Amino acid sequence: RQAQYLALRDEPSETRDGTPVKLMMNGGLLVDLPYVAETGAAGIGLFRTELQFMVAPSLPRAGEQEALYSAVLDAAGDKPVVFRTLDVGGDKVLPYMRTIDEENPALGWRAIRFGLDRPGLLRSQVRAMARAAAGRELRLMFPMISAVHEYDDAKDIVEKELTHLRKWGHQLPERMLLGAMVEVPSLLFELEELLSKVDFISIGSNDLIQFMYAADRGNSRVADRFDPLGTSMLRVFKTVADAAIKADKPVTVCGELASRPTGALALVGLGYRALSVSSSSIGALKAMLRQSTLAEIEETVAAMMEGSKPARARLAEMAKAADQN
Ligand code: PEP
Ligand code: MG
């Protein structure tokens, strides 16, 4: 099977009738980088920068951060890379940092909330990224944005840092794209405003599903209780795709749902044309997409949105193509 996927590596990622679907990969550490070339990924759609911080015995120095980001950009070559700023707090604990006791860490002082309150850390990260991307393109996105004003504040911090670097004579990235993760439900009701400001958005389906169903993603008693492709979730995914298409802003899904064959199919059926998935699933997803027509996928997903159980079963059948290759 691996050999078959390898043979597909340089084949276009598209449906049987030729609709392109960009398959990018998620990463976070040096060990992930060879997979960009190995899988033929269209880029790195989510680089989880917190992983470097989580495996380190102490806060990674500026130089260490910059070295990693440089290596990532080198490995990706001409392909795009989306760096996500530090997403710590909640279940992602940095052993060397003092933590506060929180009753509901997933709803607590984490990700961009922490970044905005401790801008020093965010700024040092932006500085390391900007230096690594000097003369190149830098794509940066913020995790756990819950309201548009948080995006504005985070953007201000980035711009301040760039101004600072410019003042000191550093070469800046040639082009800068800023985006927000859509993973907190409140943002679903501010999509239009958000989309008028960002360069792109990416759905974090792990958190979005957790918060939509109020079911802890790490608690097996409840995590699998609700269908990630249930009617309400499908409608949410469609709402976001429609809004992004209308605003003419790129949208991807980078949560684990996109890595699953049924999830990827459903998302394509809802209008998504770019997914960021685990490197190990790229081959299987590509093989699967190449076996279905867009019309088939769309029709099935449209019926699923109306609650059709046979359509849900049909999608599962279509997804089996990913296993049988
Ligand atoms: C997500 O929430 O879906 C996501 C991509 O981010 P993480 O899993 O790192 O929270
Ligand atoms: Mg998340």
C-alpha cells in the first residue's frame, strides 16, 4: 500500500472528475519535515510551534526558535507554511513554567489569551519567525481567537514587532499573511467581520467540535458520544466555507477530522478545497479522492445535512476506498 501511495505522490490531488483538493500536512517538530517531500504534501497547513516548547527542558532560546523555523521553511521550499503561534495552556503544559490551577483548563488561560496577556513571549516568537523568514513569505495564525478584537490585538503585537525589527535594520519577510483559527463557537457569529480583516482562516475541528458539543476532546466517555459529522457540525462547517468563499478568503480545516477519510470527503462535499492533515494520511486520502466524483460527494453530504442515515452509510462506503487501496 505504501508503494502505491508513493506512486501517487506526484499525481494531482483531485477528485475523479478533476476538482483539485489541496492536501497539506500538519507538523511541529524537525522529525516531521522529511514528510513534506515524501508525501508530496502541498505545504504545511499547520505548524504547531508549541511542540518545540513542550519537548524542551527549558524555554527555547530565541536562536533555537529561529533555527527551527528556518529549517521548516527550508524543507518546504516553494510550498507554503502556516506557523501557529504558541498554543499552550489547557492540556498543553510547559513543565518549566509556573501554572495556575484552573478548574476548566480547556476554557481557561490558554493559547492567544495567554499570548495577549504575556506579549513578551508572543513577540519573541514573532521575532524569531520574522528573522527566519527574512526575504521569504511568512504565514502566521493565532489559536483560540474567540472574538475579532483579539485578532486585532494580536495583529497589533505582530506589527509592533515588525516595526521594531525594521528600525534595527533587519531584513523583513517579503510577504506576510495573517490568519485566525476558527475553533471557538463565538467566532462563528462574527465571521463576516473576521473575514474582512484576515488573510486566511483555518478551522481547528478538534476544539470546535469539543466546544460545539460541550464534550471534552480528551475524555473518552464523552469524546465519541457525538458524531463529528452530525447535522449541527455539518451546518457549522458549511457556514464557515460559505462565508469564506463569499469573502474570497482562503479557508482550510486543520483538525484531525480532515485526516479521517469520512471527514475529508464530507468537507470536500461542503466546499473545502484545502485540508491540512497528518502526513500519514495524505496517501490514503489522495487515493480516495481520486475515486469519487465531486457530484457524488456533494449529493451525499447534502443528504447527510438533512439527517439522512443512508447517506451517512454511503459516505462511509465511499471512504472505504481509502482503506482498500
Ligand atoms: C484543533 O483544535 O483542531 C487544532 C488543529 O489544534 P490543536 O489540536 O492543536 O488544538
Ligand atoms: Mg485547537
